[in-house]
Amino acid sequence: MQKESLIPSVGVVTDIRQETPDVKTFRVVGLDGKKLFEHKCGQCAMLSVPGVGEAMISITSSPTNEKFMEFSVKKCGCLTSWLHSMEVGQQILVRGPYGNSFPVDTTLKGQGLLFIAGGIGLAPLRSVINYVRDNRENYGDVQIVYGSRSKEDLVDYKEILDEWAADSTIKVNLTIDKAQDNWSGHVGFVPNYVKELQPALSKTVLICGPPIMIKFTLMGLKDLGFKETQVYTTMEMRMKCGIGKCGRCNIGNKYVCKDGPVFRFDELGELPSEY
Amino acid sequence: MQETMIERAKALMESKSVVRVVGWRIGEFGYDVTPSVFTTVDDLNGNFVYNDFCGSNLSKYLVRLSCEEGKVLVFLKPCDTYSFTQLLKEHRIHRDNVYAIGIPCNGKIDIEKVRQAGGEGITAIRSEGSTVIARTLYGEKKFDRKEVLSERCLNCKSKKHVTYDELLGEEGEVLDSHRFDMVEKLEAMSSNERFEFWRNELSRCIRCNACRNVCPACTCEKCIFDNDNSGVSNKAAADSFEENMFHIIRAFHVAGRCTDCGECSRVCPEHIPLHLLNRKFIKDINELYGEYQAGSDMETVSPLTSYTIEDDDPSIVNRRGGGHDA
Amino acid sequence: MLSLLKSKLNEFFELVAKETLVYLPVDNSSGQASYQKWKEGVVYSSALNTVRSAKDFFFPQMENLMDFKMQGKSVEVVDTRVEKEDFVIFGVRACDVASFSILDKVFLADPVDTYYQNRRDHAVIISMACSKPESTCFCPLYGIDATKPEGDLSAWETEDRIFFKANTQKGEVLLNNASRLLEESEGQIVEVQRETTKKILEELPFAHLDLSKFKGENLMELFNSPKWAELSQSCLGCGTCTFVCPTCQCFDIKDFDTGHGVKRFRCWDSCMYSEFTKMAAANPRLTQLERFRQRFMHKLVYFPDNNEGTYGCVGCGRCLIKCPVSMNIVKVIKQLGEE
Amino acid sequence: MSMNGANEFRPNIVAFCCNWCSYAGADLAGTNRLEYPAEVKIVRVPCSCRVNPLFVLRAFQRGADGVIICGCHPGDCHYTSGNYFARRRMTLLFSMLDYLGVEKARTRVEWVSAAEGAKFASVMKDFVQTVAKLGENRRLEDIRCKRQ
């Protein structure tokens, strides 16, 4: 954690990858060329551009990456549009890291993992997936179910094909919403696909995606026999100041930016449904 | 009057003519009444109140309530009927869904005036004729009712009800008020004095938006000051400019529609005389474009949505009487 | 006890103001009190409460956090804070002093808000005991003793004197510096006054409300109570209660483009405002009912649940006096607290 | 606001000009090589009634010392009646600014047709002189926007 909670550090964008028509991944380092700060899987950082605003973005690179941080950003508002329009070498402001993290070194250790992501929801999970790959011996079977609107909308498609799918210890299942010409894989929505795949009940599930996808996938998982205590999700889109003080992100007595953004579904179940 | 109102409300509710009643709910001390919706006869019997502290204007609640299923009964004081009519004119209220009962008003008491006149620790308060009797933690205190009447009631513009379905009590008259006296006094000051006067007042503003939110003329679905894309949505005034801007725009936006109900000044926690801004617009409109009272009828076209070819140029401002530039 | 003749109060302020800034409650033209900087001619007001609470000193309504300078692709962050001088706040009532420790729990919790901390460190608080509480006061409900306020220095106002008692090193230093104006006098009168006031406090209408229901284990029950609908229906959605409240601490951070640089500022925000929770995902509190519920659940349930039972309210009564529709925390406690 | 060597105050003036008349008038002044003060910054608006009171206020916030609105002569509005509405609005706004103690000479409305290049130039000269005499805008300033 940086010393000054509200004063950001200056970061330099050293690489920009166009992932999909509306998602870009930015590589950011400090002015000294080193990583800005250490983080854990699932934590977020506040990116900001003077005069445009601040936004909480999950850190998509793995903590095991010692050189830089990456952020996958979907273009959808003022700040994200600005980020999409910038060029390599641009300086932006970063503060963080914020929030708790996926319990990769505790509860998840030794477990089989099932990652379920939809669209840009892959961003926070990518950090975990790569962390798990770098510490492969600590985890059991790994399965990734990832769906998107179309083939073009699959974030990190190249990395998925070249690295994840090429790794024989990881099972990757991709799906897109509607059939298209150059796609020979599965077609259909993520919740249904998960049901079809019949994942092993012993796995711990990490899920992130649009709220409606999460809702139906969770229902499907329960039908399969999964318990709420087996499923984790992240709610970083509810964070605002990041430091637990501005008073917005609470769900009942829990603050997303301090007690979250990673929650287990049974924890959420005990809270008012105000999210 | 309170008993008559409760009886009438109960009768209308029992005959299923209305399904809910908007009125005032009794508070802890007699003066802290809350506008409220009553849906049962028991609730009316136990908690409905109409006293010298029922100052809040209920007409704005109808914007929301008249959209709901079933008819709503509303009690309107004379000045509230102006706001009601103005809202009807702007198609903000579904008239068919409202049953309006006009009620008399003898002026409302400003509890802050009572406090400032030495009414500390009030635990109960009532009026008896021209006297206001307060029970306090420090003994009983008496006040001259006229001394603690709210400013807007001392300058009451009308005791006449404009729009209603039924009237309880006697109908009153449009009054000859002195409500522009203070505006005239300000106009007669020098530009410097006016600047100082308003700086002193507006610098206390805490931007709580109570004046805006209570105003029956402020019914925009989304206010420009809440809209992040407007560029003026700052939640706190950063400096004197933003204080002025908020109040100029607030008053301007209701110019020609403000009925001078005085709610803005009543609710201001800092006691800023906001009505003096609204009244300035009303006075200017009256003098430049002919007498106009917003909410006094359903027909007259509002002065800011109309014009005449003979209107004066804005340079009239330089020629009009009043204070001189320093 | 050390005491000061009230006739020498001005001299006292003058003396203290030589070293540090002094703020004190002053009656303004609206007939209400507000904190102002002492200068010659400014007169102390013994009004019970200022309109705005003393939280302004540590968490101002508007503060500049930093400036940004941009050139080409580079950005420079300029911390605009100047080293703050010490300052003295005179006449803080017990409720407001108690509110500081509530704010501390938020702003000094990890990660520390250094802007707040900086001002907190530089303040010397001279509190003032109450002798004439309002009927809207209910600080005894939260165990606050209005006759013996905390702070660096406690003060009691009698007919002709102000009595002081130092509670901290800072307070003692201040008394020492002003020693030539002070005299040792019999403190019996203070004890008598305290006893009389305590009796009034004990009989305040809301001094003994039932808070037993407001605890974490009833969170869901309270949250789902049908009474919120009725309680919130008159709420205008203005920010009066939150802005006059000494413990409300919600804020927003925004940028202002001055045309020759960008200023990032923090300002008060209110959970009562419709756009308050508008975030990347959506707005989870769309109706006034949800926003109204959030404010009171936060003060009465969430906050105590996270802070060893400390309620997020000090019973100063400002919201009771200022709410345009007289809907307030007391009415909420009474409605929801009953079985 | 700017100072030249002789310490003479040169005000910032914002002129909102309607697209159909006054902007063309300003254009004509330019093509006829009629000089008007460089302090005048023109903002083209579709019609004088497009000028919202906020535009005027925000011009002052951003550093204007005077704001002038130019539109078609009454009766000549491209949209028939826009300038009639603008006339009422600006009258009330200027009166309110005066009421708040802002110098009334800082605001003005003038009707300038597309043929009146000379009038445009003389109106601007006169307005700049008037505002220059008043000095810097202090009463509707935003200190944050002032250059140190």
C-alpha cells in the first residue's frame, strides 16, 4: 500500500494491446521502469486521468509478474474512452492496490479450480489463472469456461489459445453466444454450457462476468450440486474511493473495498440484497 | 378544523372515493409535523394533525402520488393551491387521480422565530388566539403569535383557493401584500451594498439542495446540478462563484413558474432569504411584462414562454431606477 | 480550578491568537451560530449548537487534494498541502467532541487519511460544557456527558467566569501560556451547575430511547422492515441532515479543470442524493426508500456492528431541528425500535 | 485579463453571436478590414435564444470580464421569434445580476444584422472600453480559474 492513500503515483503506459473491438489491455510501469507496487490476485487499482476522473480497474496481470502490471479495460464511459484513445508513452495516475484477494495461498491451495468468466469478466480471473499456472504444483485440476458474445469479443484470445489451451494440465472450454462462420467451438450461453460440462463437484468455482450471467450460472451450479461456500466472485465494480471511507460501496455492514471485492456466495447471502 | 378534516377524510376513505390521504403527521413536540400519506382510518384518527406548524406545501408530493393506483385526497392551504394549479398547468399531476380539499390558513408559525425569541427546550406548543404557549424544559413561555409568524405569512399574498374540489371553511380574498418591500429596499441600495448583502447571505449556503428539493416548481426528472455531464454538478460550492451560480440558476429556472409559496426560505438550514431572489424575478416580470401570478389560473401564458414585439431591450436594466453603480 | 473572568475573554482570545489561529462560535446575521476565526471585534456566542458541526475543521466541506500539471504525455502530481499551523477550536460541545472519535474510526483506520490526520494533529480542542440543553438533545442516550466534555481542555461557563480543566499536554500548555489571565478559584460552582444540568439531561424526552434492537444480529430483520416505506415517503432527498450531522462522513472526489491545470478536490456528498451510488456497475440504491434506509442503518446498525457497538450518532439534535419535513433519527429509532 | 506595458487593463470579452446575423456581421467586419478589439472572443450560437443563463455565468467563471450577446434585430430572427425570447430572458438575468451587486455594464445585448459589419466593430469597441473602465471581474470570478 502506498503511503498516501489518496495521492496517486504516476505510471507510464508501455504497451497497448487491442484485445477485442472494445477492450484494450494496457501495460503500466512506474516512472523508474519498475512495477508500481505489489498486489495479490483479484485486487484492484484506481486508474485516473486528470480532469477526466478515476475508475477502479482490476489488475489482470499475475502477482508473479515482477516487471509490470496490466489492466484490461472495456470502453464504456468517459474515463475508459479516454484510456482507449491514448498512445504508448502516456502517463496516467495509479493508486492501490485495493481490496482483499482470492484466497489462492490459503483456502484454494490444493483445490481443483473451475474458472467461469463472461466477456470482460475474464480480467480479474486472468490474474488468478496465471498465478495458478506459475504455481501449478499447489493446485488440482484446472478448468476454464469462458464465453463471450462472439469470437472477436473473447479477451486474451491469443493467450488462451497459445498458452492456456496448450497447457495439458488445464482444460479450456470456450463458447460464444451466436454461431458464426469461423467458429467451430461451442455455441451458447455460459450458464447452460457449464451445466452441459458437468464439472466435478469437488472443484472450487471462481466466477466473474455480467450480473445476469453470474445469477444464472450460480443457479445452474446449485442444480448440479455445488454449494454456495464453493463459489467465489468479485464485485470491484461497486468500489469508489477504494479506501473504505467514502460511504458508497457497502452491502449491509460489509464494505466492498475493504471486506471485498472478493466474496464467497454464502457471505453475500447473509447480506441485504442491495447490490 | 383538524376534526372536520379528519371526519371528511374518513368519510371519503370509507366511501372508497379515495384510497389515500396526504396530510400532516403529528410529531414529538407539536411543531415537528411531517407530511405523510395515510391509508387507514385508524392512522387518521391517531396521527393526522392540522395546526399552526403545518407549513409544508403538499402539492409536490402529488407529482409522485397521482401516478399511483387509486385516488388521492390532498388538503391544500390557499398558497398551496397556487402551486397545485401551476403543476396542473405543467401537466405534472394527474388531475383525475386527485381529490383536492381547500382548507383555511391563518398563517403558520416559524418555530425558529420562537426559538430565537427565547423559546428554548420546547416540549409542546400550541396557539390560543393571538398567543402561542410553549411548554419548555425551563417552564412555560408565551409569545405574541404575530411576532413568531413566518415571514411568508406576514406577507401573505392570498387567502383565496384557486383550484379545489371541495372547500372547508370560508373562502378568502386575494390580499394586498407588502411582499416586495424588501426587494425594493435592496434595489435602492448601491451595487456595493447589494453585493455585500448577498455575499453575507449566500456564503452560508451548504448546498444541501433543500430549497430545490422542496420547491413545487422544481420537478425536473434530472436536475442539471445532479447531472455529471452538465459540467456544473459540483456537490459543494468551491467558491463564491459557485454559490452565486447555484442560486441564480435555481431562481431563474423557476422564474415565471414560482408561485412565491416561500418553501425555499422555510427549509433553508442557514436561513438564507431565498424568496428574495424569486420575488425579484416576480417583481421584474410584473413591471416589465405585466402583472402575472403563477398558478392563479390554468390559461394565462407564462411570461418566459411568451413575448410581445414591444418588449424592452435588456438595456432597460441600465435605465431602471434603484441603486447606482459604485 | 483555573478560571477566567468573562470580561477578560476577549483578552484571552487575543493572547491565544498571537500563537495560533483561534476559531469560536459566533452569532451570524441569521441569528444562528457558526464557527469563525477570531479577530478583534468577534464575540463568543454561547449558543448551544452551531448550524454546521465542528467536523468542518477536520473534514471540510470542500478541500483541494492535489494539483495536476500536464504537458504532452507527461503528468505531474503536486501535493498542494501547506504545512498546517496549529489551531485552537473554542467552545466545542460534548456531542461534537464525541463525533471526532467516530470520524477517527473512519479516517484514521487503515489506510490512514493523511489530510484528516494532519488537521487532527494540529488542533487544540477547548470543549464547553452544556448548562441549558435543548429538548432535541439526546446525547445521554449514547453515554455522552454534556456536563463534562472531553477535548484537550474542558471549559464550564458560569454567570461571570469560564472555568478550565486541562485533559492533555496540549491543553496544559495552552493554560500555561494564558496563565497571567487566569486565577485559581473555587470550583464548587461548577459542580453545582453540573448537578443541575445532569438533572435536566436525565429528563430530556429522548435521553432513554430503546436502542436494544439496533445490533448486528437484527440486521436483516431491520433492513427488511416494512416501516421504511412509511418513514421515507416524506423524505425530500435533500442533504440537510447529512450536512449538519457531525458524524456523516461520505464524500466525493472530483476533478476541476481550471483551464490551466487540473485540481482534484474532495467535497461532502450525501447518501440521500439520487446519484450518490451511481457507479460503474449501475446504481444499487435507486429509490429514496433505499437511500433513507442506508443512512439510518449505517448509523444504527452497520457502524456499531463494525466498531464495537459505537453508534454513528451523538445525539446533537441538529437533524431534528433542521430537517425540512421533520423526519429524523429519533422518529426512526422509535418506529423501528419497538417490538 | 491581461496587462500591457503601460499597465492598461485589457478585459476578456466573450461575445455570443447568432449564426445568421451577428456572426455574419462579425465576418463582414473582418472582410471589410474594420478593426475591432482582439479581446473579444466570439462564440457562435445557432440563435441568440440558445444562450442559456448558465452560458453567461460560466463565461464569467472562466475568466470573462464582460459578456455580450448579439442576435438578429427583433423581427428578423431566422427562427421567427428566438430573439424575442432571448430578450426577455437576458433582461431578467441581467436584472438579477445587478440585484446581486454585479456591475450591470458587464453584460449587454445588441442586435447586429449580417449587413452591419461597421456596427459590430463599433459595438465591440464601445463594450470593451466600458468593461475596461470597470476593471477586472471580481464579483463573479472563480479564483481557481485565475492564472497566478
